[in-house]
Amino acid sequence: MALYRFRQDYRFPGHMNHKMPWSAENLIKVFGARSFWYNFFMSRHFQRKIEDFICEHCGKKVKGDGFTNHCPNCLYSKHVDINPGDRANACGGLMKPVAVEIKSGDYILTHKCEICGFEKKNKTAKDDNFEEILKLSQSIANF
């Protein structure tokens, strides 16, 4: 009786000789960004990335803390993630804050990508510009 032997050098089908064959880049190349297998391996995997950036909308320097997902000054975000922190989305469009709601005492922003139209909800942070949040809520109420 022959048993299948798992080889130590087993690689993901279609790998590109990367050190990590199960990386997000390889899964996207082989299966596509929204496939079952990509989501099976990558879903719910928050990857904390501490990154400083310059807002492409208002030009303010933002010091990231690993949870920063939008500019605290103008509230704009950028469409770079499929799952939080993976930086695997090729769109890269600016995400405009289009709505705000209050849930359990927290302000929740809804961002909409200006290129592809994708919408994502994000909690506000303590250092966010509260005047901008109020302007956004008033513009929605006047609509």
C-alpha cells in the first residue's frame, strides 16, 4: 500500500519562486482577488502596519499607529486593502467620506472609492477632526 508522502519542498501551484508561496500576492495571481481560495486563506487576517503617510487629498502628514485608516484632518482614506493591512488592492483610489452614523456611541464613517465605487465603513479615532465629522453629518441631513 503506497501512502502519499507530503514533500518538504511542496509549493503552491503556479508559484513564482517566492520564499512564501502562500503570500497574498501568489494567491491573487493564481486564484484572483475575490476567489474562494483567496478568501479561505486570507480572510479575517488583520495585518497591523505602522505607516506614516501624506494625505493625497489635503496634503497633511499623518503619523500612523497601525490602526490608522484615514486622514484625521479631512477624513479621506485610500483604497489599498482587500483585508485590513494586506495592501493587496490594486485600485489605489481615494475614498471620500460619504456618510457618518453613530453606533454604540462610536462615530462610523462610510468611505466610497472615487475610482471603483467600493464602500467601506471605518470607526473614527479620537484625534479625528470633529468639525469635519459634523460637516459631513450636516451635509447628509441637508441632502
